[in-house]
Amino acid sequence: MSPVAQVAHAPTSELIRDAEASLMYVVTRPSQVMVRGKGCYLWDADDRKYLDFIGGWAVTSLGHCPPALVRAINNQAKTLINASPALYNEPMIRLAKLLTDNSCLDKVFFGSTGAEVNEGAVKLARKWGAKHKHGAFEVITTWNSFHGRTLAMMSATGKQHWDELFEPKVPGFKRVPFNDLKAMRQAITPQTCAIMVEPIQGEGGVWVGTKSYLQGLRQLCDEHNILLILDEVQTGVGRTGTLWAYEQYGIEPDVMTLAKGLGGGFPVAALLAKDKFCVFEAGDQGGTYCAQPLAMVAGHAVVSEVIRKKIATKAKNRGAYLRRRLKALEGEYGLSNVRGKGLLVAVDLPQENGPQVVQACFNAGLLINAPVPKSVRFMPPLTVSRAEVDEMLDIFTGVLRKLG
Ligand code: PLP
């Protein structure tokens, strides 16, 4: 018996038939339907249990249905679900204070998704360029980056194969190789208003920005009087072993974006900036659901729990254990290039068969992800136990043995 109460639902075959008939196709999903979760585990409609090392796509910071998050959402739902984006609500003020008290940034705008707040960051940088840098508007990003799926963020993202999609793209973005300071320096022109990077490229395959690179970017931005925007949508809220990844680089960004782990599964995102760059005027930025109370209490519950229980440090130690164990398995399974920080970890496979490995793991009750065919990525809840890491590796290596 699973420890989580079963819920009534239709048979899987019926659900999949209805899904195929009524959901717009955007991705190929397995023919199972997830119905509940607890901690590091999910259960499907046939009561099959999955060990979840995808974590809702680096989202479930505290695991599935953590009591603190459930309590916060339940209590708020009984009090005030939605006021209006044009009115203050108490949870929005409390979360803004929590984030600014615990980061180097001064002010926050709240949205619902990473793409939305990244787009907000670009708007802020362009507005600042218009006001203070003779109309500079260009933002330099990096190849292999991922910043979201709105049209502007697809233009900012460094995925070559996206370049032909949905033309024409939004102008004003230039891409250069990641971890290449010289290329970044050469790309800066009088039209540049900002550099936007992920400290660790997550969707691109978990490529860690080096300390000298991030410090060099900080210096370049200071020299040229342009903004350093850190997209911490995937790396923020303890994922990499500190509350924010930038802390490990000895630098401070001018602007930082958060989403994913911030709400622990509830959609909430934040655009944070230093006072000096907060140049929006009334009407420049907003949205019906910005700073929506349920999202605000979710974010507050997650961040305060991460801070109070020192979960970032736990993620750092657990991640080090996972990387150590993967490293020890390299020779036997032809794995290589174990990389990452905290609980954002990837490893290269002996062949470019990531999707096949992911499918075989799914069949064996383990959720992992292959961001590129050569690599698999692990991004479990930050609360994952050592025993769960061991269980994951048993299933993963069993699959590698079977696939040869
Ligand atoms: N930025 C980074 C670094 C991401 O990893 C993602 C999503 O994977 C996004 C932005 C987009 O976030 P969302 O899917 O919430 O729009």
C-alpha cells in the first residue's frame, strides 16, 4: 500500500483517450496519468509508484505536497484568493520583504512564469537604456541558454534550431558562446544595455559558469555601465547549494529572475532588481495574476522553509554525494563528465541515447530527464534523502546494464 491516500479517478485508458482527443499537442507524453505525489514520489492512476528525480522540472523544492506549502495555500484559500493586481495584498508585501531581506536586490515584481519575468528583466534593461544610455536596447545572451518560450525569450534563448521557428523573431538579442569572456567583450557595442546569463545552463545540459567568467561579466558590465541580469529561474532557491547561485561567485547581479523552485510547484515568479535600475513607470509592467495571494503565500512558505531548515546546505551535501557516487560508477558504465552544483546534476552517457535511457527508467519507476541526447539530468526535490539517491542509482545502473 502506498502511504498516500488514493483518490478516485477514471481508468487510465479512458483518461488517455480523452487527453488525446482534447489536449493540444505540444509534447509526447507517456501513456500514464499522474494522480498524486508525496515527498520524492509520484503515483499514477494505476497506483504505480515513481521515484521523481525530475521534481516537476526543478520545481518541487520541498518535495510533492509538503505540509508547509499545503497549509499555506489552504489557509490563504479560505481568506483571500484574489484581490486585484491594482491593490496591495498582505502576502505580496511579506514575500517581497522576505526576498529582498535575503538577497542583494532591493525591489521585486511578481509574475507567474520564468519567461514572463525574464521578459520583464529585458523590458527593465531596455527602459534603463532608453533613459540613461542613449537608447541602448540590445541584450547579449549565450548559445545553449534557455530563457523561456514567449517570442522574445525564444529570441533571447541560444538554441540554434529555434532560429527558424515563428519568424520573424524579436530583434535586439545577440548570442555568444557561454564561458567565453572574450566573445562577450567583443559583442558589446554602444547599443548594448545588458548581459543576461544563467549561472548554470540548465536546459542546455547543466553547464556550470566558471567563477572567472561570472566575475569577468560583472567587471564588463561595470566598465560599460550595462546591467548584469542573472536568470536564476532554475538555479535559485537553494537548488545549487546556496539560496541564490550568485553567492558562490562572489558577485552581485543588478537584476535576478526566479520562478520554478520559488513556489515549490505553485506558479510564481519574481523579477528582482537593485534600486538604481528600478525605472518602470506606471503601466510599463503588470499582469492580472501578478502578486496573486495564493502564489505569494506559496513562495513565502517555500523560501522561509528553505532558509529556516538550511535546505540549501542540505542540497549542497546531497548533491556532492550524488556526484561522488556517479563518479565512482563512471568506469563500470562508461559514464563521463559528472557535473553540476547542489542538486542540479548531469552526466554524459556512453552513447547518444538519452531518450531511450529516460524511457527505460520510466518503465522501471524512475523519472529522470535527458536535456540533450548525450546527457541525463537529475533535479530531485532538495529534500531528497541519501537512501533515495541510492535507490535512484540502483534503478539507473540497472537500466544502463540492460541497455548495454
Ligand atoms: N529560464 C530558465 C533558466 C529556465 O530553466 C526556464 C525553464 O526551464 C525558464 C527560464 C522558463 O521558465 P518558465 O517555463 O516558467 O517560463
